[in-house]
Amino acid sequence: MNNLKHTIYSSMVLALLAAPLTSCTGDLDQYPHTETTSKEVYTTVSNYEAVLGKIYTSMVINGQGKGGDNADLSSNNGYDYMRSFFNLQECGTDEVASTWLSGDKTGDITYLSWDANDPWVADMYYRIYYNITLCNEFLRHCTEDVVNSYSGEAQDSMRHFRAEARFMRALFYYHALDLFRYIPFVSENDPVGSFTPPRYEPQQTFDFIESELKDIVADLYPASQCPYGRASQGAAYTLLAKLYLNAEVYTGKDHYTDCITACNNAIAQGYTLDSNYAHLFNADNDKRTDEIIFALPVDATHTVSWGSTTYIVCGEISNTSATLHPADYGVESAWGMFRARGECTSKFGDGDKRFMFYTDGQSQYFSKDITDQTQGYFPVKWTNLTDDGQTASNTADGGVDTDFPLFRLADVYLMYAEAVVRGGQGGSRAQALSYVNQIRKRAYGSTAGDITDAQLTKDFLLDERCRELYLECTRRTDLIRYNAFTTANYVYQWKGGTMNGMAVDSKYNIYPIPTTELTANPNLHNDNY
């Protein structure tokens, strides 16, 4: 499995562990049960590797067939993990203005007015727990005794597989914690089938994720040895940094010193900033292992997805503009799904090459309905083009060839800087300033964009995270950490469903557990919904 794009999708083993399921059933069937074929599957190292591949690709594909055919789950919209995650992290923020509110059912998440019956909220919830269950099932069959029953290189592989499955489960639980906060918890040690998971407090989930990541890091590959598309030690340290940076939101206790330590550990893996920002988001971005710490591979042959990066690349291209041509971005057809709100695009200074927005014929701010495609600039940061400008794939037939960089070094640099500014120990303002200015030197191509120590403030860093990380599924989490997502501290157009924007109820900092799940699990309840 040196490259996930070319080895895991076609394995026959995958189908055995992921039969289609129904999520809205009134019982616990949304948690997949052990298949009778498991004893035949978990017999060889190559089979374990194939099932681990399913866990990884479960973030970008929705089933066993092309583009989500033979779906893993049959629920609501039925979209893949990353399309759901993108919408929940981006649609209600200043970085995205959705176009097709009714057809794509994104109205409530765009206006911060959802309830416990929202289809995108439900899809995200069930995708997370489906994936957690894949991890638990793998770990039930990959115990220490099983690992020790192998020898030599096989045992070494099995130990890595086990650590990677635990990392992926920690990642899924981190997303559950961040999005839903009070969540059910189930592990490989719980019975399969009739078990009703308990409701965990955020501190309990936080403690579990932290403990898991610390425990497994030694059994993960260091960055220099990790096969592309798999979780390395750098990925574990980066996830720890994200957990610590947001700890005060989750638990009421800050962990900024721990965040700095985790960032230092990630940076020590030897990553460097890639010289070309745009190349991080094109169809050859699997070559950017200098900066990309953990990527979700997507391609038009082995992991065909109508969500994930296909959704982003096709979705950011207008289907009404006479001058914005899909072929210029490697796309066969444009979906016209979203634009950026003016408050996002106004944050960029002259000369900042990260300003990758199409402006011709577009107004920066809204004076009409949010669905009017002439309102707001189209982000064109993501493409389906190779480094030499060639179209990488037929997106109408196979989607894009662009991977999703879930973790990258620039984010770690910015987390380090923010943790220092917020008072964390073990770092320095001088180092934080150096990291920020390295990012800005790439953005400007010179020192023209450098800032001074006096400019290194929390507010500056929130804006810099927008400039550097827009459309990378961080914005909602960032705004909540700054107490700016629901409050009047930061108002942007169409926030709360009005053109000029307004504050909304603080309950929208947390998504509700779906109503169908409340029916299935009496241990759960939603506060304020």
C-alpha cells in the first residue's frame, strides 16, 4: 500500500466488511454488525492491509462501487464523509456562500438555523460512526495477541496497521467531538449488536483521543518512512495539536502549552513549506510530501468520488458565467455550488498570491439573494490540473484526481503561533513570528508581506488562517474558538439568514444528535434543540 490511490479500492476484501446499511431504523442498525465472513477476511497480512485501506478511503468514497454505487449507508442525502464535513465546516462561515440552497438542502447550515432533522447533520453523524465501527471491527481482530502471532516483517506491518486504525478512530472521534460535543462512545471492547453506547461528556472524549494518540505514536511510521496516504507520527502530533488548541472550547481548560509541544514534535518530523502554494491544491498534489502531513487520496480510476475534492473543484466553478471556463481548471462541467462572502475576500492584501478568486463580472459583496451567482467571488484555489497545466481526468466520468490535504505544515505553524500568543509555554514569539512570515513570504514571493511582532495578535492570526486555509475545512472550528461563529463579535453577510448578517443562538456552536439516533439510543439527548 505504498500509494493508496492504486492499491486499495479494487480489493475484494473490502466488500465483505461494508455491506449497505440503513441509518434511520429506530434501532442500532446504524452501527454495522460483525459480518459472518470476518473469520475468512482476517487471515493474512494482505487482507488486514485491504481492510485498513477501506478505513482510509471511507473518508472520500461512499460505497463499494464507482462514485458511491453499492453504498455503505442508505440515509438522507447519502453523500460521502468529506462532502458532509466540508458543508458543516464551511457553509455557515464567511468562506462559502451556497448557491443551490433548496436542491442541495444547504439552506439551514448556510443560515445557521438547522435542527435535529437536518439531512447534512445526520449524514455527517452516521458517516462518522460508520467509520468508527470499521475501526473497532478491525481492532477486534488485530489485538496484541494477534500481532504477536506473526513474526519479523509481518509482525512489524501488523503493528503499524493497528496503530493506524487507532489513529483513524481518534480522528473520527475528534470530528465527532468538535461537531457534536456530547456523543455516544463505543470501542472494540464493547459487545457487537445489541449494545447501547453511553453518552460521553466532552472531557471523556478529549481524554480518550489524547490517550490514544500518545499511546500509538511510537508504532506509527516517522514521516520520512510513511507510505503516502497513510498516517505518520507527524499526523498524530498534528491531530494532538488541533485537539489541544481547541481544548478550552471542548472542556473549559486550556492546553496551549501542550499545543506548542505537539506542534514542535510535528515540525521536528522534517516538513518544509512547499515553494508553490497553488500546487498544494492541484491534481499533482500527491507530490507535495514536503508540506502535506496527511492527505486523503482521490483519483478518477480507483477512488472515484462525487464528493470530497470533486465537490470542491467542480463546485467552485460558475455554471452561469460567460467568461469563467471550466476547462481552465480541468473540469468538464461546472456545478456552481458556492462562492465566497465578501468578508473573506476582503482580508487579502495587494500582492498576496493566495487570493485565488475569480472576480470578472462578480460583485464582492451581496446586494441580492445569496443564491444569485453574480454575487461574491468564485474561489478557484482547487483545480484538476497537473503541474504543467494539463487536465488530469474526465470529471464527468471519474471525478477529479486532486487529493485533499487534511493536515499540512502551514496549519501547524499557525497553530504554534496562536498557542504562543494565547500564553502557552515552551515556544517563543520570535519563533512564532518567523513561522508566520515564512508563510507570508511564500504568499507574496518576497518579504513585502512580512509583519512585525506588534502585529502578531490573535485577531491577525484568525484572519491569516482564513487567508491560508480557506476551503480546507477549518473555518467553523476557528470561528468558534474565537467566539465569533454565533455571536455579534463577527458578523458577515447572510449570517443568520439576513443580508447584513446577525448573531444567532449560541446553541449553533454545536450540531445536534439526529432525531433518529435519539430514538435509537435513550442514553442520548440534545441540549437546547
